[in-house]
Amino acid sequence: QSALTQPASVSGSPGQSITISCTGTSSDVGAYNSVSWYQQHPGKPPKLMIFDVTNRPSGVSNRFSGSKSGNTASLTISGLQAEDEADYFCSSYTSISTPLYVFGTGTKVTVL
Amino acid sequence: QVQLQESGPGLVKPSETLSLTCAVSGGSIRINWWSWVRQPPGKGLEWIGEIYHSGSTNYNPSLKSRVTILLDNSKNQFSLKLTSVTAADTAVYYCARHMTGANTFDYWGQGTLVTVSS
């Protein structure tokens, strides 16, 4: 089972919107509405930002939103802020014959 | 507030067994699934396996022959054993809780770096 594919880096200026893609297959992203997004600052554990494609946990800013089309999921950060600079990983549930959870390759978000 | 804390040796010799424990506080381990996830330095995340309070487990097939995850209800903790380690097993190891009703991880430990070296 290969990792989900994400762009290595995405950048934007404060206040702008950026979108990170996460491409999988019909066995993971395309098969289940169980895509999550995690934010990770250096030396810190991942923080859940989006689950089940579009849902935000309590306490996560509504500037973060998720979507999915076919085998590709996306995370959009609107009103980009300096504190959003971090690594972002997507994750998907997958079938029982492979790792149950597969992660993305990770995207470094830089706030210019 | 649920908190998870990993503990164990930070250095393991090649061919030996890596052993880590995750202590859970602020919530019962008798609810939810619990997982181990690792992250090699500067790289992405890899799911290792999960356990339920009943003792049911699922493992990443790429590690299944070397991994054992156990749960101790009396101590509210669960553990990871990875045998025959090599340098490729050097990583930050995280324990995490599965969110109730969703296939995602809502609480994570701070992580512990395990280096495999002689």
C-alpha cells in the first residue's frame, strides 16, 4: 500500500487561501469518507484538523475546510496566518487487506 | 482531557526488541481503539497497528511479523513490541486514540524518539 500523494510544498501570503491536495486510489480515498487532515509543527505531535472529509473537531478554526472528489481529497486554509506554517498530512482508512490507515507524503506550508 | 504519554528506551541495538508503553490518563482505555504510529526523522507517518480493550488487534501487514500490541486494562495503558529492529526502525513513535465513531486519531502522545544503533 503506497502513501497518499501530496505536493511537497505550498506557500501563500497572509490573508490568502491555499489548497493542499491528497491523491489516493479507489481502495482508500475514493472508497471511504474517512479522510483526515493533521497539522504538525516541528517537534510536536500531529494535531487533528479535519476528519470524515469535511468535519472539524471542536476548537479548530473554521478557516480550515476539507472536501473530496473521486480519489482526491483537499484541505483549504483560508485567511492564511503565520501560525498556519507547518507540515500537513492527510490520512485515509482503507481496506482490511492492507494497512487500515494510510498517510500522505506530507506538505510543508510556508507563509510568505 | 485525555492525555497519552509514551515511555521506553531511546536507544535499541540492531536485532533486539523495541518496547514502548503508552500511559493513558483522563479517560478509560476500555473505550475506543488505540494505535501506534511512527515517523522516521524528516519523513512521513506510518500506521503500525491498533488494539481494542477486548484485546482485538490489527497490524500493518508490512510489520505484522515483528509487531505485538498489548493492552493492560488495570494500568490503563497499552504497549508496543517490535522485534528484530534495524536502522530503518529509527523513528519517533507516537501512541494515539481513535475518535469514537470515526476512523481517525483525535488524541496523540508527545512522541518518543527511538534510535536503532549499536
